[in-house]
Amino acid sequence: MSIPSSSSNRYIVVMGIMLISLLVIAAQLFRIQVYDDSYKLSADNNVLRRTIQYPARGIIYDRKGDMLVYNIAAYDLVVVPMQVRSFDTTLMAELLNLTNDQIRVALDEAKRYSYYKESPVVKQLSPETYGKLQEYLFQFPGFYAQARSLRRYPRPIAAHLLGYIGEVTPSMIADNPYYRAGDYIGISGIEKSYESVLRGRRGVKIQMVDVHNRIKGAYANGKNDTIAIAGQDLHLSLDAKLQEYGEKLMEFRQGSVVAIDPSNGEILSLISTPGYDPNLLVGRARSGNYIALDSNRRKPLFNRAIMALYPPGSTFKVVNGLIALQKGVAQNNESHECHGRYPIGRGVGCHSHPFPRTLTDAIKMSCNTYFCYVFRNILDYGRQGPIDSTFTLWSQSVKRFGFNQRLGIDLPGELAGIVPSAQFYNQYFHKGGWNSLTIISLAIGQGELSTTPLQMANLAAIIANRGYYFTPHVVRSIGQNSQPAPPQRHDVGIDSALFTPIVNGMYEAVNAELWTGGTGWRANVPGLSVCGKTGTAQNPHGEDHSVFIAFAPKDNPKIAIAVYIENAGGGGRWAAPVAGLMIEKYLTDTVKNANMEQWVLDGAKEQFVREAYAQQH
């Protein structure tokens, strides 16, 4: 029997519709299974939980093995928005000490980030808070705790040297593909310089969970898991006891102290004051504490040891003296009369002291007049033609002492300082419009010179070594068995024998009878043969800065140090005793001169009160 034509047409249409429907379904299945992974993510997320295993960050120790930084447990509350079901927002808020609105806002932000991927809701929960939350976590489907760790500092010292860690920014993630949102990274100090060593390598654990958010076991017996590898420990050259004592002496001051082992360039102490307790920049209170520190007018976050630029003042006389001796335009037995000022040109004032009969005397007494003669001899003796050539030679000699350059310390943010060039003066005064008298302030470490406290401590190390220094560094070794790289030696181009009159002058400045004019007697420590040079760095914004560099003992020295105290006046009055006390503490592990210690502490408090009063009036 034949099918009527009308029925045949209907049959063809029906079959066509069915075929098209089957093709559409097949295409949709192909899209879901091949191109669109959202359904796979949905299915996986209903049964699997991928938990990042964050490694323990490396521990940091001082030179004697005392712990400076370690880790404590912390937890992030994480959510996968698509797994969230109705839950008691008020209960969660109470457990976390938050408001209901804060919970809702955090959940909305997580949804905007991704509906399928995990996102932190609350970060850095303490073990105590996590303990309370854990009992009720099964009531919050889609939420789970992610184990993390936070830094802890058993001593509230060395904040600028140690640095702090924080969460990575989008730009950091773009620069380094290792990091992902929520990771921590070193922001400053050693934490930043040695980030790749300290951070370790994270792992992942894949677990099966049920609809009640309960872990049912490892997925595929853990064959797809990766193990987190802990960061390596750092062993520093820092002496924690010396650092702690120095910060005590400088507590109410603004300034810096840097101490170096001259035999290898190891940093023994690096102090910047005012400082702060590094524990303030840890945990959930970090943001608020950072804002408070950053807005403090005394700038406690600023690392003055390597970032502040000061005139070296009279401590720089030792450099001009050595350059003149090397060039042959000065002799130790030369004498220059001083009647209270350098008498040529606009003049340079000087304090009252006996006539310096030798270069050694001039160092001991810190005679401005004497070093004006020395400086002009360097630039003018035997010169023919413009001053540019001799000044350039002087500038090059100064730079060999580590000035106008970064010394290469293993800390971020070090500044190079400034040694002016002939080109600078040619532009400022025009070529031929200046001479040695125009720039006579350079004779006594003023004018256009600027240095960091680290560079001045390095200068003390150069004199201690009689002509060379090692690259300053903070880290002695990495990990358990690694050996430190041999320090790099730098020679300054001065014959070692020429250091004798300079060293003798620094020794007499501290140890000679008071009536002979020594300026550094407050740094004297019986039996330690401290050698030092005072400085008073002129400050156009207030009272002069107090400066002192020193090393000890005189022979086979073990410590070189620089002290800068802002707005404290003469270097012999305040900076010198701080240096002497710290030298005694390091070499003898005690301080016997309790009267001098108390005098330094009381003076610091008095200056702090005066400055605070001046700010209010």
C-alpha cells in the first residue's frame, strides 16, 4: 500500500526535526565535554577539594644561633561559592568576631572573583579563633580552612634589617608567574633580598569531600598530590645582644648605628631609630599598624642606616689627610697655626684647642684650619691650568673609599650618596668661576658631600684594616651545610704605612689626656684601645648632627662602628659615648661604665622631650 503524498511529507518533516534535535543535543554534549569546563569544574568541586600546602618559611638566626624570626600557625577561611548553601551568617560572624555585613561583602567579593574557584573570605585567623570555628565548620557548606603561617619575632629588634612580608599585588604576580593571589612575599629587608631562598615551594593536596563538607579521604590515594618544600634557614652575622643594646641606647633618638667586623665585612649591628616592633606588621592588625607607622612624623619605617644621606662632617678629615699623604702634598710633621679660623678667603671657623704640631695632632683635635690647608694643597699644589683636573683626581680618590656608590650590602634600598664632580661646579659657578676656596667646605666634610651611616662605618673599617674593606653583608650562610662565599676585598689605593699618623690621631682623640685637646674621650674604654674620630655635621634644618666613627682594638681590630644622632650637636658629646658603650658590649659582653650609660640614656630622653615640646609650640 502506498503512502499518500501528504502523509509522506509529514513523515519527512518529523524525521527532519528529530534529526536536527539529535544534532543539536550532540553538539551541546560535545561543547560541554570538550570546550566548556564549567560543568566539569562543578562536578569536580562537588567531590574534590584541592588544598594548597603552603611551605614553612625559612627560620632566621643571629651569629650565635639565637632565633630572630620563626613561624606560627595561622588559617585562612576559604570559600568555593558554588558549593555554598544556606547557613547561619550570625553564627559565623560571632565565631570570627565580624559583623554579618562583613561576611556578606566578603562572600560577594569571592563570587565576583570566581563562582567555581576557591577564594579567601577571612585571612590570618589565629589558632584560637580557628579552634572555635572548627567545631562548627560542617554547618557552613562550601567553606573550609586553609593552613598558613605567620612570622613571629621573639625579640622586638632589627625591624629594618629583617624586614616584613605581605600579600602579593597583581603587578608582582604579573612579574613572577610563581606567585598567585593570596601568596605572601618579602616586602623589605632580608625577607625581600632572600625571598627565593626563604619561601620554599608550595604543594597541593587533593581530597574527597561529601555534601556535608566533610573530608572522606585522599583522592586516588594521593598520587596526584605534591609535597610542600620548606624554605631554607638563614644564619646572619648580626649579634642580637649588641643590636638590642644599641637600640636601647638610641631609643629616644633619631639616627643610626652601624657596626662591622672589619676582617670580613660582616654586619654586627644595623640600627635605625626610631624603629618599631616587627610583630606590629604581622597578622590581621598589620594594615592598621602600617598606616600608623607610615604617618608617624618621625618616620619609623625609614631605614636611615642605608637610605639617609648626611654630611660626613669632620670624620671626613681622615680621608683628606690620607689622600694628601698619598699624593705627597702633606707630611705628618707639618704644623699649621690655628687662631680660631682659617684666615684666607671667606674663612672657616674652628673651636678652641692647642696648636696642632702634626697631622696626628690635627686628627686628635679635629682642627678645621689645619685641614683647610691640607685640602687646598691637594687641589692647588703644583697645579697648572684650571682646577678641573686636580679636583677630578681628588673626587676619584674619595670614591675609592666606597663613597658615591652602593657598597653592595644584601639589603634592598641602599643609596649611593654624593661626591660632587667638576662638571657639577662648572654648571653651578660656570667653568673657570670656582677654585679651591670656593669649595673649601669640602675640607671638613660639608658642602655637597653626602654619605650613609653604612658608608661611614665602612670608612672606619678601612682605617682599621689600613687600606681595604670587604663588601658589607648580613647573611653568613644559607641552610644547614652551606658555607658563605668568600667576601670580596676592595683596596682604596693608599699605602698601608700612611695610615699610621691617622690611626695614632684617632687613638689619641679617645685616649689622650683631656688637656691635650682630644675630642672623643667619652668613647674611652680602659683596656680596649678605642680609636675614633668625632664629627659635627652641619644641618640647615636645625641643630647639628652628632657623628662618630671608631674601631677597636687599635691592633687586630674586631669591630668598626659609625654613629649618627640627628640634631644632637657635637659628635664628642653624644655619638662618641654610644660608640664606646657598644664597643665595650661587643668585645667584653658587659658594660662597666654605668654612669656613662645612664648619662646617654638620660640625655636621649631630654632631647626627645625638648623636640616634642618644640613641635607643640
